[in-house]
Amino acid sequence: MEFLNDLLTTPVGSDKVLGDFLTIGFMASVLGSVVTAILILIAGYIVAGWVKRRIVAIAERNAKLDETLFHFLGNIVRWIILGFSFLIILNTFGVQTTSIIAAIGAAGLAVGLALQGTLSNVAGGVMIIVFRPFKLGDFVEIDGQMGTVKDISLNTTEIADLSNVQVIVPNSDVWGNVIKNYSTNKTRRAEWTFGVGYGVNLAQAEQVIRETIMADARSKAEPEPFFQVTNLGDSSVDFLVRVWVDASEYFAYKADMTRKVKEALDEADIDIPFPTRTVYTVAAE
């Protein structure tokens, strides 16, 4: 009230009136900038959340797409939108953002150089998520480690080995090495080498091996199995055998057939030789 009385009683054109008007204009300008900044921040937050949900929804509507990847992409887009909103707010207050962007770029370069190993793991994680050489539950061999994939993150891949021991492999090592995925194909080809003696009837031996393996319900007739003599060893004639089986039964099947063929050859009285060494001694004169 006192300010209004002073304003009405002060002659027009005086410095006091001009200063008061400048003060009012400055306050109004600041208030307008604050309100604008709040509105921009709210709008940016709403838009960023909406865009992220739309990106994630793409994966949710299509079972073939990976949700982890789209959550990751959604978060990246969300932070980009929020970053642009922050720059617009700074411009609203008259701050020159060019130098800020340059500083952020320089800081990002410094951080990138300091975290090369971590960033390479993240890059490897992105490649794994994008190209999907394996998925959760697959039985794989990576960087010499064999086991079942339990988790895939941006930094590491977790595997449970054959003894159910947790193995953590950095994603840079995963993507930079040969990956064997034993779960991709539904069938696998089991392979054995069976040796018989040189005095054995080879046709009979082949028949015993073939009938023993093909009698098992897990053995597949298609693709055609392979039973052939492939090597004349030092002490045995070797049969190479290849038969297709469901991938999920491979290990048990291969072990079972090894034992059954051995027992069948014994029952048929077919000699299974083992390496021998003859030592000659010469008496000293």
C-alpha cells in the first residue's frame, strides 16, 4: 500500500517511478521465465514418459521382439528428450547453451576414455541384445565356458556351468569370442568311433553296431545314419558312426549308446582290442 501511495504521489518522469517500473518489469520477466521453465519441464517429462511407453509397447505387442532391448532404447530416448528440455529451459533464462554442450561433450570424451573397458562391455551387451546369438535358457559355450544362460545384462552374461556354478562373463569377451549355441537347432548328430580286432568279420561287426544303435527309440532314421570303416589303426579297425538325435537328449543318448554297443559286441564275441606294446630284450653277451 505504501508502494502505491509513493507511486501515485511521485511526479511522473522522476527516477524513483522509473526504477519502480523497471523493478516490476524485471520481476514479471523472471516470474514469466520461471513459469515457462516449469511448463517446459512438465511437458518434457510427460512427453519423455509417453515416448518410452510407446517404444516398450512395441515389444510387448510382438513376442518375437526382445523386451530388454526396447526398455533400453526407451530409456535412452527418454533421457535425450529430458536433456533437450533442460537446454530449452536454460535458453529461456538467457543462458548460452553452446558452451554447455561443448563442455558436456568434452566431459563425455574424458569419461569415455577413463571407462573404455566398461563401455566396451556395454557395447557388447547392446550387440548381444540386438542380434541375439543366444537367449535365456540356452545351453552355450562361450570363451571356454560351457553352461546354461541365466541372465543377460548390459555389462555381463551369467552362465550356470555343468556343476551349477555361477560364471560371470564380461560382454566384451562374449561378443569378441566364438559362441557355440547348442540349443539353437532341435537336432544334433552324435558321433562315435568303435574299434574292433583285425580278425573280426567286419560285416558282422557293422550289423551289431547298427542294430544296437538304431533299436533305440531316440535314434533318427532321417537324415540317414553313417556307419563306415574309416581307419586302420595300429591295433584295431575303426568304425565311424554318426546318428542324429534330439538336441535335448544328446548327452544321455551318446553315453547310453557307447555302453550298449560295448555290451552288444561282447555278447556277439567280437573282439574289442586295446593298444599293446611288444618289448624285446636282448641278453648281454
